[in-house]
Amino acid sequence: MQTGFSMVESGGVSSQFFVEKILLKNVLDCTVSAVFYYISGFAVAFGDGEGVNSFIGVSHFFLIGVDTSTTLSYSYFFFHWTFCSTTTTIVSGAIAERTRLRAYLLYSVMMSGFIYPVLSHWVWSEHGWLTSFTNDPLLGNGFIDFAGSGVVHVTGGISGFVGAKIVGKRRGRYDKRLEKIGIFKPQDVNAMALGTLILWFTWYGFNCGSTTKLSDNQFSVAGRVAVCTTLAGAISGATTLMITRYLDKEWNLPNTLNGLLGGLVGVTAPCAFIEPWAALIIGLLSGALYYVSSKLLVRIRVDDPLEVTCVHGVCGAWGTIAVGIFAKTEYIEDVLGFETDHGGVIYGGIQQLAVQCLGLVVILAWAGLWTTIIFYFLKQIKWLRVSKEHDQAALQKKMNDYEREQQLFHISKNQNIGDGPMEVQINDETSSSTTVSESDNIPVNGNNGIPMNNVTSTSSSYGISDDTTSGVAIFSDTTSSSFSSS
């Protein structure tokens, strides 16, 4: 799954300038989460024995005693580490392009060693207070989250939202004229598409694998899970595509890919407890919710480059609630192994919907609170955000990339058929025609101004004016042959 996330995130950032950094963070998610889930995470999530309570596990730190346990095993550790790693890596896309590596490392340690494992204990340990795996579950069935719409995806989604809000927007983001020329669009949709398809394939390992066995009729359950997962992802992607085409008047691949992932996220919690027709409804609404929330995110000016908040947070929340609406009583008994007198709302009773809403609020509060504390602390000690010079260099690279594309476009447009190959020389060194340096300082309003002066272009022309709202210099097409400041 990390392979898919790596491709989606490296393709979704706005410039190749950030690709190595985002890939490094994805690799570190694997390494850091493996070590700290081994040290403390697994113990906090599933530790049993003397002193265990409904809030937190207290044994099996460093996996001590797991090999002699009657309920736990090394394979159980490995399976749940993959969930932990996924939760951790979701956040990297929301705070991409402007977060320091050391800050991300500290966040990863806390998420994999404590924040996520506590939620995992509450929901998936037989000792947790929300769990279904006990003799006396809350409100009859307990909180049901088959493969992690809430525990994994809502946790990652709310953490990403909080992180993006606290770290702040990328320099120049939400400037209308920079947006118009596509400075912040995904830099490689090919990687995004391949990564999404890889994630779709690996999702079957998460969802179907959460049956944990193929005996005792669980083979049939795994088959139903696979069908529901497929239908929800498929219709969610198609729904997003058609909504975008109708409202935005374009066929948008990145939106379609995110909508598809949103459908997979939405069906992850209920997939073992619903009929295939319900998966279609869940997927359809996931696609619509993704689209609406992505527009809302732009409206409230929270800069989430990979739209983690929408894909994982919003669609994960919908999937968590959907259990309380569509879960079939017979399937709950079949999967969880106990008799019950109620399922989702359409099968009678509102108890399940109530406990799903309670669990969702608890997840949002726990993950949101701890993420706020961590990122705010990092911001106060100036560990969170990269330097202004790094921000400036990143925007400069984007502008250079844009100018290069314009040069190639004009060459292609003006070259006659039969002229033969044309030699193109593009300078990427410090003498580039679009170089910006600290010495070229023109006062602009606010602290996020982009210092520029006497910047010339050989292929395209822009004007630079001060946007008093956002405090950034903005580029706009002019008839001049060079950059000018105004």
C-alpha cells in the first residue's frame, strides 16, 4: 500500500522540486511506524494480562511475551502494523511542500507509538470500551469498523486537516492569477493514476484480509467484502467524474482518482455487513461528498495539496456512519459471531447509528486534540515550517517549470511542418531569465511577499502587482516583453 501512496503523493505535489522529499517521508513512515509500533504501539493497542483496562493496553512492550500469548501472535502484530503505517502516511499529503522533516518524524513517532494505538485498543481490542469483540458490547453491538474507515482514515484525515491548518498555506496558494496558470496543479497525473490503481488492488488485502481467516464461513464473507469494495470504489470514481464534468465543464483525472479512493475509504467500515446494492449507494455518496468537501476546503482556505481531508476524513466519516444505516442484522451475527436483535436503521432500530456517531465523535476528538498539541508545539519552537528561502525557491522552481512549458508550447506552435528538429536551450542555472534572489527585494504587503525585481523572460511576459489581500506578488499576462514591477 505504501507503494501506491508514494506514487499518488509524488504525482500530486505541484513540482518535481518536492518529489524526493515526499518519497522520503513515505519511506520513513514505514521505518518509523515499524519500530515504534514494535516498541509501544502494539502493547498500547492489544496488550492484555494483569492491569489491562478499557482505555489502554499495558503489556507486550517490545513484543515481550507475544510468542507465548494465547490470543496474540507475531502475524497479528504484522497485520496491524500495516494499518498503523497507513494511518501515519495519510497525513504527509496534507502538509506536503512546506513541512520540515524533523517535525514530520516527531509526528510519526507519536502517531504510531501512541495516538493511533489507543484508538485501535478502544475499537479492536477485546478490552476496549467501544469494541464489538466482548461479551457485553456498548448498546448491543458496540462500535463497528470492519477495516478502518474510522480508526484509520478519519484519524488520518482529521490529523491532516489540523496539520494543514496550523502549518499554513503554500506561498502563493489561492492567488487567483497564479491559480489560473496552473502553478499548483499535480505535476504528474501518470504517477497518480498508477498509484491509485495500486491502492485499489491493495485495498482488497485490507478489507478482505480483515476477516483474518477463511474458515468458519469467512471465505464467503471475504467474497462479499471484495464485491462491495469493488462496487463502491467504481461508482464513486464515476460519480466524481460526472459531477466535475457537469459543474466544472471538464474531464478531470485527479478528481476522478480522489473520488475513487473516497469510495474505497467509505466502504471500508461497512463492507462486511452490507448488501452490494448498499455499497453502490455508499460509493455514490462518497463521490459526491468528496467533490463538495474539496470545494469547501478551498473556500475556507485550508491548503491540503492531496485533499486528504476530503478523501480520508470526510469519506471515512461517511463510511463510519453508513454502518449504522445499512448494516444487515444477519451479517453482523455472521461476522461477529453473536446474536443481535438490531442492525442498521433500515433493518430496524437506531442503536447502531447512535453508537457509530458516538465513536466518530470520539475519534475526531482524540486524534484532533493530540495532533493540535503536537503541531502547535512544533510551530512554537519553529520546527514545523520550512524557511522563507525554501518557500521562495519552491515557487521559483514552479515558475521556471511554467516558463519552460510555455517555451516548448510556442516552439511547437510556430514550427512549420518540414522544418526539421529545432534546438532548444533552456537555462536552469542561477542566470536563468526568471531568477529570484533575496537581493531583489521589492516591498509587498504582508510577510509572504515574493521579492522580485527586473526579472526578464525570453518566451513569455508577465506583470507583477501587489495583492493586498494575500500579501503575495502575482503574475498576470501583459503585452510587455519582460517582467515589470508595479
